[in-house]
Amino acid sequence: MEIGLEAEMPTYSGGLGVLAGDTVRAAADLKVPLVAITLLHRKGYFYQQLDKDGRQSEEPSEWVIEDFLREMSPRVSVTIEGRTVYLRCWQYEAKGVSGFAVPVYFLDTNLPENTEWDRTLTDFLYGGDKRYRLCQEVVLGIGGVRMLRALGYGSIARFHMNEGHASLLTLELLDETARLTGRQAISHEDIEAVRQQCVFTTHTPIPAGHDQFSLELVIEVLGRREVFTMPEVFCCEGRLNMTYLALNLSHYVNGVAKKHGEVSQHLFAGYVIDSITNGVHAATWTAEPFQQLYDRYIPGWRQDNFSLRYALTLPKPEVWQAHSQAKKQLIHYVNRETNTGMDVDVFTLGFARRATTYKRADLLFTDLDRLRRIAETVGAVQVVYAGKAHPQDSGGKELIQRVFQAKEALKPRIKIAYLANYDMDLGKLITAGADVWLNTPQPPLEASGTSGMKAALNGVPSLSVLDGWWIEGRIEGVTGWAIGDDGRDGGDGSKVVSSLYDKLERIVLPLFYGERNRFLDVMLHTIALNGSFFNTHRMMQQYVLKAYY
């Protein structure tokens, strides 16, 4: 449903979209014959504005499509609520390190042949009500397959559903299979044939995060009563559950971290769910000072991300110089945008991700007195935040306001900045410029997380709750530090909060201010162990071997 290709193209909201973009870039680097389909989102996700109290307001993101994409000639149509809705597509080419290109096609319903309402169906990412969202999923799934055929992709070996939004593509494949045998009705034989063509990656361990639609709405929108004659495939407890549709019609299913695979296995008992841990595209998320450093000492790292394991041999003074350059870029940006007056010599925590309650962005501020004492007695601390709350997520919006309240309460001892309109460029700036990356999700709700992987490519260690990818990436005191012992905090977070303060006070800050050489050891191991492994080159190779062949 979303893909992050360039910061100026607001066709993504957060980690899922950026992961999709990184996946495409990795496929281009590795010359994997892949094509991607998504929606155009003419109005984007939204442009975020924050007032002095942290109250978020939203505006449409305006962008000039023709500056980035090329309109293609084919036109296809889908039937929505009995109406014919026409689609066109726009092409973007992701170029790999050797020039190999992976095309990305953006579906667009803004055509004069369509009704005024239908023309808006590809305007907003995650906008509108249930009807709007289901209509979008018809465009993405059914329209996506039809557009691929019209573009000449007649013999696709695998259809990879990245989250459940595209699950209706299975319905189009079932129809295609039935037509090949001269039938109009779908049979159980068709189901098995389609299952062999499809793979599915689930991204959220939260039951409420899986799209569900009432059968009444589905029948109104799709007009296909006969698909519910196979309830073991098409519906779950009287509703169309897009995740179960993908599960039932895929021969390979995976979660996005080892822990997430286990959680998903419990959530969807009766299905075999593997895991392929997420990664990030190394060349995209490595800041320029570190790119130059790697070019000098690890030539070919863009083509072979595994070679970053040689980072252990990098000269420490040059590593610190590269980090200092990246940090100065961040601090100068923060001061220019927020007038916070941050100091490049002060220990800086980074926290940038979607603003939603389970991410617990305000956990650091549970005990303001203790945080002040730590800053006064051990070493100065400053914190850079960024992140958007979904327009309908009141809890996420309140979370941003609580960070703003803590910012005021901690002045002038601890300086805090919350940067507005978080996007890919800002994410790269913060993950490269922080001294330590902070992550405090409520386990086991972090499916994977990728921001800490981006930080690792820039030698920034994580201080994180044990959830998602960090369970695999954390070697205590070597690649960073765990908050809490086992990822369980009894629900109230008290043990995690105590652990967070203890780690800051007794280990992280003394290391940063008093034992720079040992802190650099952690930075080097962060690159060599985590940067070399938690990347989309490794991830894409696993998909090729496990899911695509």
C-alpha cells in the first residue's frame, strides 16, 4: 500500500513503506527480476505541523508527480460498487549499483472517465473510512494484477504480498486460473494453483492491525457473492480478513524477525510461519561521512554489504571524525529548526519513529527528577525526537504532547527537540547523528523495527528494549545495551524504566564521557556485526532462496 523511494515523494508513512523501498533497491543491486506495484497517493500521507504545545495538525502533502514519475500508456479497469473504475499507472525506476533497474508502478484513478469520488481513491495513504480503504484494496490487488498483465508481465513466477492490503490479488489470480480452463466459477483446484504462486509477509503482531471488512460491505463493493461459498478461504468469523485471505492462499508465509515469527505463529495457529528478519538498504542509510570512510577502507561495500564486517579494522580517530561530522549536521539542523541551542559535545539520544502508544516515546520521562540527577552528576544529556501520529490516533497525538511537556519541565538542564514532518531525509539525519539510538516499545508489539539498523550502519549503538530485531542484534556491551532483561516488563513498565535509567547512569554515559576508546569499540562492533547483517541485501537473498524459488 505504501513505498518510500524518495523523501520528496510522500507515498509512504513510515517503516513499512521505507522497507518496501529498501527491498526494491536491494533487488536492483542484486539483479533480482522483480516489479513492484503500489498506489500513487496524490495527497500523500500528510504534512505534519506542531504548535508550541505539541498539538499536531495535518495538511495534504502536495507534490509534482511528473517530476518523479513517467506516465505509462496502458489503461485497465476494475468494478467497484457496480461501477467501472479506470486505472492508469506511473513508472519509477530504482537503479542498482550496476545500473540494473527495478520498475515500480503507481496506480492512479484520477482520470476524467471516472466519477469525482472514484478519482480520489488513490489520493490518500491510510485515509478515509472502511469503504474507501476497501475500494483502495480492490484497486491495489485486482487492479494491480490487471495492470501488470497490460504492461506485458504475463508470466510472473511469484506474487509477494507485503502485508494484507494486496490480498485481493489472489481473487484476480483465481479468476485467471478458472478462465484458463474455460470455467467462470472458482474451484478448489484453482485455489491450490494460486497458492503455489503466492507468498505473504505479515508485519504486525497486533490483531487489530489486520484489515477486516464486513461481508455486507464486501458484497456491496466487490459484487461477488460467490466468493463466500468457500469460507475456509475468503472469510473469518463472518468478515473478510485480509490477512487470513493471504494466509490461506500463500504457500510460504513469514514474519519479519525471529520473535515476530514466533508471535505470528501463536496469533495464526494452524499456519506454518517462517521468519526473515528485516534489513535496511546500506547505501541509502549510510551518511556521507561514513560512506567516504568505507570507500577508503572497505571498497565494494555497496555491492557486498557483508564486507562491512571489516569495520573492526577502521582507524578509530577517523571513525570518530566521521561521526562528529554526521552529528554536527544533525545538531545544526535541530538548532536552525527549533532554536533549542543544542551542543555538539553533549551526549545525544535519538528517537524517531511513528508516534503511537506502544512505541512509548515518553518512557524516558517517567521519573524527571532521576533524569535530572543523572544529567547533573554523570554527564549532560540532550534528546532529539521526531515522528508523526496517524490523524485518527488520539493516543499517538497525546504522546507527542507529553514529550513537549517533558521538554518544558526539563529546561534548561536537559535540552529536547521534537522535529516536525518526519520523513526519509530527516530519519537519515537523526539515525546518523545521534550518539545512541533509543527504542522503548511495549513487547511483543515491535514486529521488527528498522531505525536501529540504520543507526548501526553509522556506528550508532542501540539502547533498546528487547523486542523485534534487537533480540537478534544485541550483544550486551558489544553492539549496544538492552533495556530490561527479557523483554517482559509486567505491564507497568517499572522494571524497564529502572533498567533504562541504570544503563544510562552506570554504563552508557560514563563510557561516552570517560572511556571514549571503549565507546568507539562499541561503535565499530555495531557496524561490523549489525551493519553487515541487518541489511536488505541479506534479506533479499533469503527471500530469493526461501520464498521466490
